Amino acid sequence: MSLPNQSFLEDLILTFRRKILESMRTESLKHDLSFSQTEILRFIGLNEQKTMKSIADHLKITPPSASVLVAQMEKRGLVRRRSDPIDRRIVWITLVPKTKKLIDSACKKKQLIFKGMLSKLTEKDQKELERIINILIKE
């Protein structure tokens, strides 16, 4: 049974997501990257290196799909792949130095986008939004 305003809420959530993605896509396009590639770089940048499997899991895509995205970025000199010396099945992906600067720029842009969106809310509304989002994303 659906709630009377479920369709309206679905539309709002999708519009909110679309607005964020469009803002981030604009930044990604400046660097000729797809949104997924930008997210991969950000994800790797958090810990300096990630496995191909963890990248696929993070994006909720298959490892072969993640491998295609990473191969494109490797070809452009944005990341490096290396096999684990102990377990050759594990492939580590690391950022090159120039890419770290690109990620810093993209993360700052993302923070500005969110800051601008959240600045429209009172502090109380921001806390309420956080509470509601936490409820919605709990599995």
C-alpha cells in the first residue's frame, strides 16, 4: 500500500539527487571525466589506494565494469595499477600526484555545492534532514 504523497516524495528525492549529480557532472566534465570516474578517484583518494574489488563494491557495479573505467583512467595517466606481491589476484589502484590535486579541487567543489544547498535550511532543519536521511538509508 502506498502513502498518499509517496509519488510526490519520490519525485522530490529524484530531483534532489539529479540536482547534485548535475552539479558534480559539470565539475567532472571540466576534467573530461565521467561521474563514475570522479567518484572512483575520490574513493581512492580517501585512503591512497584501493583494490579493484573495493572500487566495484563502492560503485555497486561488477568488477569488469570497474576495470573498464579504471583502464580508461590509467590510459590517461590518472591512476596506476599494481598487482599485490603476495596475492596476484588482487590489483591495487593508486592515484598519481597530479590526480590528487584534481581530487582536492573536485571535493572542494562538492562541499561548496552542498554548503549552498544546506544554507537554505535553518540549523534545526539541517539536523532534522540528517535524522531523516539516516532513517531512510539504514538497512
